[in-house]
Amino acid sequence: MAFWEAAHWESQLQSGVPRAAQRAGSYRRYVPDAIDGLGLAVRGDLSRQVTRVERDLRALNGPDAEGLSGIARFLLRSEAIASSRIEGIASSPQQVALAELGQSESVRGVSEQARLVANNMTIVRRSTTELVEADQLTVDGIVDLHASLLPDQPRHHGLRTVQNWIGGSDWNPIGADFVPPAHERVPDLMADLVDYLNGAAHAPLIQAAVVHAQFETIHPFTDGNGRVGRALIHTVLARRGATQQAVLPISLVLATLRDRYIAGLGAYRHEAGAGSAAASTAVNHWLEMFVHASAIAVEQSSSLRNRINELRTEWEARLSSHRSSIGLRAAPRTDSAVARLLQQLPEAPVVTATTLTRILDVSFPAATAALEELRQAGILRTKAIERGATAYIAGEVLDLVTLTERALASTKLDTRAAPPVRPVPAIPGR
């Protein structure tokens, strides 16, 4: 049974800090229920909503999912920025795309901020993929994920061996907003979390919601819990087959609905007996919030996919018009470099001829000719990235990323109705 445990804080600070920081006293820390084998009574209406959202989520894994996956990864830039402790205005999608390109080629003029964000995005994708592909998840695997997300902070690596807390004073947990369980309980609670994660007792969305809330409640690391907790959402959905290629930006919606998110986690941390009516009511309050955020993320992802498809149709028309104007057959062969490049642009909106030779397995002249043809058709523009080297940019793809990210940062999903609640790139063209 979950309960609040009384504890006493004895300060070890004696000098060099304010007197308030030396305060000793009582506080309460939360001890959650185990979740493996948890009997969870999901409300009927909520269960039906889960079914609808999961059906729509799986529909995103259709033939055009690759394009959505490629463009949606940029929507995780906000998390990457927070994870890298970068302050100020978010790097533009173009800067981040150029920084990604710079991981394999020499690119000048890219800000250090953009490089940090691109590196963090790469780490998140690689580490989460490793968890998804593992036969069985382990506590060590989650510890390794955490270490990869904080590569320059080794003092925070490993399960915590001290008490931590959220809110209140920097010096003690007295009066904190929330105090997780004592560090001695963390190994057993994490083992239970992993056992639940390796099963399939509940629907994928329900499992992702419970895993995230339980992880944030355990708060097993001294720093970086939010990063890992968000990554586990994607891990659960991918392992259960709900997301195969598309990246669902649930965590960005949760960040936008911050007040409801915090209230939902607060409700999840009930002190009623496991399986009781009161406990079910509390957990359902959290699940309702999480499923609502998931529904928004699916809807926005579906809208983004449709806009990508519309953009591809427009590109095909432009290319056809250009080719006809210079005496070529309107439609290129489907196996030609230019036709294949056109399909790849949402995944690789910033590319060079060198990169394209690797992506399409074609010669450098063929790659250059394909890029130039799309430039002449008004689909790509160029940017010098190094002496003698040119990048080709699908600016309309990057504009879609910006507009979608701005919408996801608005509580009304429309910045004209409600401004963004976190730093986002400027409106394209301004």
C-alpha cells in the first residue's frame, strides 16, 4: 500500500550558507505501490478513449511514416534544449539540421547551441533505440540511458544514494513540493518498474502512462529524471508496436499542459490501498490527463503527416512543370536519383551531394544533378557551408517543423489564440 513516510532531516551544513539552509526538521516522503501485477480498474469511458487514440496512433505507421518520422524528430528539439541546459531562444530547425549534417561533414557557421542540441537528439535516438531493441529491459539499461543523456555529469550517474526532492529549498526537503522515497528503497522500486515494463498487462498507452508516473515518483537519479522519464514513454510505445517509425511528441504536450500534468502526477501519488476505489479514482485522474495529451499529440502528428503529403504533391507538380519546360518527360523514372531524393526530403531537409551519395548509393555526379534539378524546380535552395561545399535546403519542410512546434507550445494549439509557453523559433519569414 502506498503511504507517506515520516522522516527527519539533520543538516550537515554549518558555515558558508544562510542560516535557513542549516535548518533541521521533519518532512514526509512518498512510498509508492509496486506496479508489477497491479490490478488497475480503468474507467469505461477512458478505456474506450484509449482504444480510439491507439487506433489513430497505429494509423500513423502507414506507408508515409518514414517522412513523418524524419520531420517529427525535430519536434524533440525543445527537450534537447532543456536537456542540454541551453538557455535563450531555441535554435532554428535549419541550424539544428546543419549541425546534424556537421556530425558527418565539415559545416561552418553553426552555433554551439545548435551543435549541443543536435548531439543530444542523436544520443536520445540512439539510446532509446537500444532499449527498444533489447530482449528484456533491465535497471542497468535504464541507468546506462541516464548516463548517456548526461555524458558530462558523471557525479549524477547511477541510482541515487541520497535523498532528493522537488521544489522548496535547495538545501533541505523541509517544505518541498514533493519528496520521493528514501534512496534505500530505490533499487527494489526500479526492479519492480522494469518487471512491469517488460510485461503487457495493460494497453500500451496505459502502460506508458503508469511507467512515466511511477518513474517520476521514484525519481531514482539525482539529476536528469525528466529526460529519462520522457524517453521511457517513447520506449514503451515502440516496444509495444504502437509507434514503429513515427515519433509521437506526447512529452511536448505534457510540457505545454504543465499545470494539469503536475496535478495529474499529484493525483497518482495517492495513499489509498492498492486496488481500492479511492486508488482507482486517483490513478484514473492521471491516466485521463496522459491520454488527453496523447490524443493531442496524435492529432497534431496526423495533421503534420497530411501537410507533408500535400507538400510532396506540390513538389511533384513543380518538378513536372520544370521538366516539361526544358523538354524532359514530366515525371522522372521512379528509380531515378531525383525521384528518390524527392521522397527523402522530409527525412533529410538539409543535404549535400556527398551525403546524398551515401543515402541513395549513387555516384557524386548523379547526386549533384538530382540536387540541382530540384533547385531549378524551386524545391531546394542552396547555402555555402564550407569552402567549395554547398548544402541544399528544403526550407518548406523546416517551416512545417517550426509551425508545428509553435502550435504544440500553445495551450490552444494556435499561437494566435494563446502564445507559446516556452521558447520556440520565430514564425517563418519574420
